[in-house]
Amino acid sequence: MNKPFNSADLKKSDGEHHLHPFTDFKDLKERGTRIITKAENIYIYTDEGQKLLDGMSGLWCCNLGYTQPEINKAVADQMNELPYYNSFFQCSHPPAIELAETIASLAPDHMNNVFFTNSGSEGNDTVVKLVNRYWQLRGKPEKKFFIARNNAYHGSTVAASSLGGMGYMHKQFNVLPNVEHIDQPYWYGESGDLSPEEFGLKAARSLEEKILELGPENVGAFIAEPIQGAGGVIIPPSTYWPEVQRILDKHDILFISDEVIFGFGRTGEWFGVDYYGTKPDMINFAKAVTNGFQPLGGVIVGDKVTDILKTGGGDFNHGFTYSGHPAASAAALATLKIMKEQNIVENVKNELGPYLAEKLKNEIADHPLVGEARSVGLVGALELVKNKETRERWDNEGGAGSVCRQASLDNDLVMRATGDIMLIAPPLVITKEQIDELITKAKKALDDTYEILKRDMA
């Protein structure tokens, strides 16, 4: 949009015509929107000229920041050569073929096929159908139950949000049957007096309890994020994932790793399963694969599943008009090329991740408002509490997070609030100096929040 604009007119038009995701439409129309007009490097700019450090990489997706001319050029070149064709009816095109091979080369060795979608939500719809089809071809169609976790986020389509464990979402639609939810591995909020190691085992074993309740012969898959992102950056204790993997192997249940947030470097490994050493049957991805510059997602499928799909016969009756879109595929190829050539993932693992963890520990964790500051790679969370010793929350649950989110924006920093947990996930190209800037702004936001809470919510 290159023509001049009037902010007041834009806000008015937005309120009258634009229905936003996850939004109280009445509230938005009354308060107005925050309009982002441009971006560069790891910063975004509003229509009022405010420059904010984007501590959330857009929506967990702009891992390389906003200034990547090589991605722009790749998309433009592809639009000039082949702007669109579908992958139905035994058709394909070079960008999608190359991208599938490239992603398979980055995935665990036992995963060599990719089904393309346009988003993580569509990916999890695809997962549901792939799991059902797999067990049908195995002669076990009764294995139709999915087990997921409380407070998990798996997308917003009907199937994806049914898999998710967000109760507030379930109140607004008819949830799909055959989906059951178990405990989340949220040590800080739900462990009681258990050590992290004890609690990790306890949370993992709630999976086996649910499997035995339903009957292993009826359970098709377990789906989980390596770290629960939108749920509050819930980092599992070290004992959790090894025990989960043991249980799944024991009962012949497929494991779906939802890596829409954590795929492509966020943890300091290419995938979260690499960080935790698990062996998934499918990996759902999206967001950072194109640096957020084009809509593209997909499901990486393990050989155990594709060996059955490719020999069982019959159509897999599922797909999208834009699956593997040429321009989106070109954006992804350019993104992954940059990540490999610039050693982005290794830098997160060896330099930036440890540096962020050190800063959180030394400069944030002792703040009187912060009960816990945790991180893995370049993702972190700050638990806002009234009492650090008892972990007591502020009286208005979620109110502390709302205050801190606004205080962050007032201090030129984007942090996300999930209840009373503040989340950060800056671009992977952030420098150590910019991490210092982020920490300084976060500390000022915490100071301002603390003063407001003491005055208004004590």
C-alpha cells in the first residue's frame, strides 16, 4: 500500500468492515486498532510513528526478521515464471518438489515425505485424516481416538481446535468426538510439592492412564507440541518426553509432534523433536518455514506411515487448492537457504539461546513480580505473581498480564500475554545487543506493571 493514508479513516474502516481473529468485535470497534504500517529488521512501526522491538516474531513466524530481500526476489521470480498450478490429478511443479525434498533432508532420518497445506490449522486437519487412513489400511479402523493435552493449542479450524485443549474455544462450537485430553506438564503452575523430575513422570503417566481407560486398541494417536506455545511456553521437565515416548511405543500409538511454532530453529535445533530426542510419526509445521512472508504449512510423514499409504491402494481424499503453491514454496526454499548458509540454528543453540537464558536469570528472575523466568533457545516466559514464595496470583486473574502487555507496548516492546504469563519469541536473527535492548525494555515494563498492580489490584 503505497498511497497516503489517513489513520483516523483507516481505524474507522477497520472497525466497520474487518473481522479480526480471536477478537471481541464490539470492544475493537469501540477502542480502535493498532495499525502497523512498515517493518524492518526486528522492528515494526505504527501509523503514529512508534518503533517497537518485535519480541514475538510477528505471530511466532518471522524468524529471520522483516528485511529479507532474497525471499522477496524468490517470490517475485516465481510469480513471473509460474504464478500458480495445483498438485491434484498427478500434477506437480519444481518448487514444491524441491521443497519437499529439502524439508525431508532436515527432518529426522525416518521421515521422508511431506504433504503441503496453507497453515498449521489445516495441517492438523490433515493429520486427523492421515491417522484415520493409516489405521484403516492397517485393518484397525477402531483406533480412532486422539489424545491431546489440556491447554494445548493446535489451531482454530473445527478439527484443530477440537484437538486443542483450550476450554474457552470449545464453548463456541461442537467439538469433534473421539478426542480426549490429559494433564499438561506445567510444573510451575500444577506440580504442588513435586520436584520437576517427579512431576514430569506424573504428567507423562496420565497419558498411559487415558490409553488404558480407552483401550489401546481404540487409540490412534497422541498429539502434542514439544513446548506448549500459546498455552504459556510450558517447558516440560526432563523426565517427561522419554516417558511419553516409552508409553507410545509400548501401546503402538502414533505420535504427532505439532511444530508450527517450534519447527525451524526456535529451540536451537531444526525441530523440537531433535531437541527432546523423540521419534514422531508426523510433524506438523507452518509459520517460520516461509519466514511468515507467504502462507504455507505441511505435515512431514514418517516412513512407517507412508509405507502403508503408498502400498494400500485407493485415493487419499484430502487436499487444498493451494497445497504447495509455487510462490509460497519459493519463499520457503529461500528462507531455508538463508537459515542454512547463515548457520541460524547453530547460532541460536550456541550463542543467542544461552545469552537470553543468562539475561533472564540475572536481570529478570529476581524481579518482585516474576515468579519464574524460563526459556529454551529463543523462546521464554515470565510468570507474573503476587507472592514469589507461594506462587499466589494477583486477584484479577489475567489482569496482571493485560497490564504488562500494555506497559510493554508503552515501552516500545511487543510481548504477548497468556493469562498472567508474558511470552517472548524474538526473531532468530536478533543480536546480543538487541537482546540487551529487549531485556531493558522488559524490565521497565515489569517495573511499571508492578507499580500499577500495587496501586490498583492490591
